[in-house]
Amino acid sequence: MPDDDTNTDGDEYMGHVHLTVPPGSKPLLARWLGKVDVGGAEECWPWTGARTSVGYGFLSVRTGDRKDNRKVTLQAHRVAYELFIGPIPDGLTIDHLCRNPNCVNPTHLEPVTMWENLMRGDTLTARKAAQTHCVHGHEFTPENTYVKANGCRLCKACARDRVREIKRRQRHSRSSTA
Ligand SMILES: [Zn+2]
Ligand SMILES: [Zn+2]
């Protein structure tokens, strides 16, 4: 049942996005922010940079210092997930809840494939499903909860805060690198 959504055009992916950032080059976050049309929490955020033939945004990142020209291509939505949500568990693919391959809104993305396994036991995911409040203490009321395709819940108050923070950083990174 692997979902091959993200395996496009032979893109290479290094695992997690915490790569060495060569001195003097723009950090990954700033580069990512410079190529995203950030909207509201429920809107799709189009990637304005390069895209694969099937519509996934990507960016190339150097893996070593300036003398070392090795680069990897990172998928923009996977970078979004890792920058704003957390490391993508090994072997999982990032699914677009909105079915829009060019969208990089972190709240529209989720890792899939091992879900059934996770729900069978007393795992972190199963415990999360039993929680009544998010990690920041907001209650999971129907009004304050997005229910994702896999049953996972997302706190709307936190999603809004996250979007506000992303917009703030984007403004900051634009004004400081202009
Ligand atoms: Zn979307
Ligand atoms: Zn919350």
C-alpha cells in the first residue's frame, strides 16, 4: 500500500532536512519562505519556485561547504513538514490532505502508510487520539479541531499561531535579505 505520491522524477531525498548550511548562504528556512505564497491556515499555499513535471515544488540544497558542490533536491512540501511540524519518520511519505501537489501549507500535510500499525497498539498516536487538549492546552472542541484523513486531530488555535509565526518570519526574512 505504499503511496508513491512523493516519488517523482527520481528526486533524491536525504532523509531529514537538517543539512549543513554553508557559511554565508541563505538558511533553508529563509529560502523556503522566499518561495511560498503564505495564506491562511485552511488555504493552500502555492510553491512559487521550481516544480517537477507532476507539480511538486522542489529546491536544491548544497550538502557540504562551498568547495563541495554536491547537492540534493528536496521536495518543498517535505521541507515544510520538517521545518514546522517535525522530522518525517523513516519510510513514511508525506500526503497532501488537500490533493494539491503544489501546496506546501504544513497543516495540509501528513505522513502516511504506517497508520494502521500505529493504531493497533498503545503507541504515541493512539495516546494522542485519547487526549482532550492539545500540547498547548487548547481544548479539542469541534470548533477548534481539524480532523485529518487519518483521524489525527489538529488544534486550530495552534495552526493559526503557527501561520502567524510563519508569516512573521517570512516578512523578516524578506526585509533582511532584500
Ligand atoms: Zn493545501
Ligand atoms: Zn493548541
